[in-house]
Amino acid sequence: MRKKSILVLLSLVLAFSALLSACGSSSDSAKSNDGASPNGASGKPQEFSFNLGSEPPTLDPALSQDAPSFTVIGAIFEGLTRVDKDNNIQPAAAESWDISE
């Protein structure tokens, strides 16, 4: 019985120390942004990845017909206009436009 309680106590101490070390900050992570330039370019390649479920067959906006292609195209291309939260058309890549009659 005593051996079991010592084992439980040791396990709790180990778990608590792991929790404290994971929550603590190190000086390396605090200085990770010191070398970055004001526009965010740090010299290191920046990557963004997300799971689509499958490879997009094309990245050509004129040929895309599937959900993975639309997801990637929507993330990398900006349209001429966008719709805001009130469903009003706002300029995106277009600065202005004229409506012909």
C-alpha cells in the first residue's frame, strides 16, 4: 500500500513539474521576433498549411470545378470586389469602377 501511494505521489509531482515547464516562457521565445524587419520579413521562409482532404487538381481559376481548388484559389487570389458583413459590395483589388448604362 505504501509503495502504491509513493508511486501516485511521484506521478503527481512529475505531472505538475511538466505542466509548470510547459507554461513557463523561455528567453529564446521572447526574443524570437527581434530579428524581424518592420514589414514582417525575417529572412526565414514563411509557410501556411491547412488540410483540404485532397490535392486540388488545378489552381487555374478558369478551370476549377471542385471544392479543394476553390478553397486554395480563394486563399491566394484576391477578387476585384468583396462583400462586407452587411452584404454591401466593397472594393478589393479594384480601386473604383464605373457602371455603364
